Amino acid sequence: AFSVKGVCKRFSDFKELDGKIKKNFKSFNAQFPPDKVFNSMQPEFVSERRKQLQTYLDEAMAVPEIAAYKELHNFLGIPNYLEELELEQDEQQRKERKRMEKPEDDRPETYLRAIERAKLDGNRTAEAQAFNALGLLYCESGLEAQGVECLESSLELCRSQNDREGTIVVLSNLGCLHNLLELQQPAIQYFQECYDLQEGDAEGQGEAQMKLSLTCAANGDNYEAIEHCLQCLKLCRQLGELNLEASCLFTLGSIYYEAGEVRQAVEAFEQCLVLRRKTRDKIGLAEALNKLGLTYCDIGYDLRAMDYFEQSLVICEDNADLHGQAVCLQHLGNVFKMQKDNPLAIDFFQRCLTVRQKVGDLRGTADCHDSLGLVFYDIVDIKTALEHYQSSLEIRTQLGD
């Protein structure tokens, strides 16, 4: 669904659009919100107005003929909606084909048999691919040592065959795995070799620069991280690769934020926001909105921060992104707590707790109990505060925190 929160229009503009739609599509009779609801700017009326307009817009977009109406696209700021929708559908079909090509029996034994067959056939390329897949599977299962061993075997086979593309893939996987193991120095070496091998491939080098940036940041070297990020940004803009540019700007903003460079962080996140909207990357958009909210919160712009968090929450709800919803709800609870609006803080923290429990996020659940404990302590409801602290303690003991 397309959210009305992303449309900067007055109610009268929506009403004029309704007139055009009903004039051109006689059978469309969805109820448009009455004027009287909009005579107040109280939060509850504004919220009700938004819900009614969202319902109206959802009903309009559900009619194929109206969904293809150019006037509606221009109003919503999506003039290339049909072309982008077609590209999105093609991408979904591509992903589905890729999923169907994946072995149904995705277990270690499947790839071990593939390795043995490749050895018997003398097919070292197939053997390398099977070792790489097995290594990734081990890593996903928490068996990092076996994963590293398989990936190193794959790398050795790729090198022996002068398989440049295969070598790049395995080097990148090894770099990512060492990052997860918090072994940044070997990760940097793998990503650097990956970058060097892709000379002449600007997009590939841009992705390698991004990984180098994230690794340097994890290693505490913000200066190097920013330099790699700026190089990636330069390559992206040369290529016109908007998705990678948006990711690069998000990474750059995150590094500036961690380094305490708030002005540069805001600038990078706002540029990222523009690109996320342009590419219709909804999850990425929610992520950028959250980061902007956090940044503005840190410098005391609470109302602006709340607006960004609320926009992000709407997107996460539209896309059934429960993890994203929990993050937004937690942030909103924190803002209301800072403003001493304890009833709203409790409401958002309790909603966050429900989502965390639903997805089985134990550590997040414990964090929610801690947050609720703090609020109830502030309002001198000691009994309820202790109950939440006790729940948090039990979960953290279970986790070994």
C-alpha cells in the first residue's frame, strides 16, 4: 500500500483528486472523508483523518483502472509507477526462479555428495562451488570453523583454476565471515584483494569499498571507513547506480553518527532518504527514517524525531516488518519517556514488548521490560517496576548475559 504519510498535500487537494477520479471512473463509489472531521488540529483528529484518507487511497489503488490513472500517479509523486511496478514484478520473478533453482535438500550431505561427484568428474570449478555453498551453510548453522575451512578450500580451488569470478565471490564470503567473527584485519585483507581483482568493474569495486568501509568502522578506524565510503559514493554516482549509492550514503551517515559528526550524518541520511524514495525501497526507507529520527533526537529535536519514527512505523506496518515495527516502537517510547509523557511511553513500550515476544526476540523483550521498569519507577509504581525488572532478569539469566 502507498502511505498517505509520504504525500505532502492539503485535504482540499485530496478532495479535488476524488472529484477527478469519480468523474473518470463512474463505478468507483468509495466514501471520501467528510469535511467536518478536519475542523480540528488535535492529534486524535489528525490521526483519524490520516486513517480515513489511507482507507480511501487503498480502495482506489485496489481498482486496476484507477491504479493505472496517470493523474493519481502525479498526485502521489510516482510519475513512473507503472514502469517501476513492472521492474519490481520482474525482480520478484527472478528471485522466485533463483529460489526454485536452490537444492530442495539443503543439508550438508547434499553438498558433500556434490563435492565427491565433482572430484570423480575432475570438475574443479563445480567442486569449488560446492565447497563455497557448504561453507555458507555451515556458517548459517553456527559452525563457523567448518565454514572457514570449506571456504578456504573453495578459494584454493578457484585460484588453481584462475577462476577470477569464483575467487571474488569466495573472498567476499570469507571477508564477511571474518567480520562476523570480529576478526577485522583478515577481513580487510580479503576485501582489499576482492577490490583489486575487480579493476575495471566499477560496480564491483564500489561494493568492495562499501565492505571495506564497514569493516574499518567495526575496527574503530572511522577515518579510513569514511575514505572508503566516499570512494564508493564517487563510483556509484559515475555509474548512476542508485541503490548502491543509497546504501553507501546510509553507511556514511552511520559512521558520521557514531563519530559524533551530527551535521554530516544528517546530510548523508537525508540524501539517502531521497534515493530510497526514488527507488521505492520501502524497508531501506524505513531504516533511513529511523536513523534520521535518532540523529535529531540526539540534538534535542524531539518533535522532528517523532515524525521520522512515525513515518518509519507506518512503512514497517504496511510491509509486515515486525522487527522494524519493534525498533520504531522502542524509539517512540524512548522519546516520550524523555518528554516525561509517561502514559504514551508505557503504551509504546508495551506495544513493542508484544511485537518482541511475537517474533521470539528474547534480548529485545528484556530491553522492553527494562524500559517499562524505568517508566513505572519514575511514576512511583514500584510494584509494577519490580515485576518488569524481574522478568528482564529471568530472560537475561537464561541468555547468559
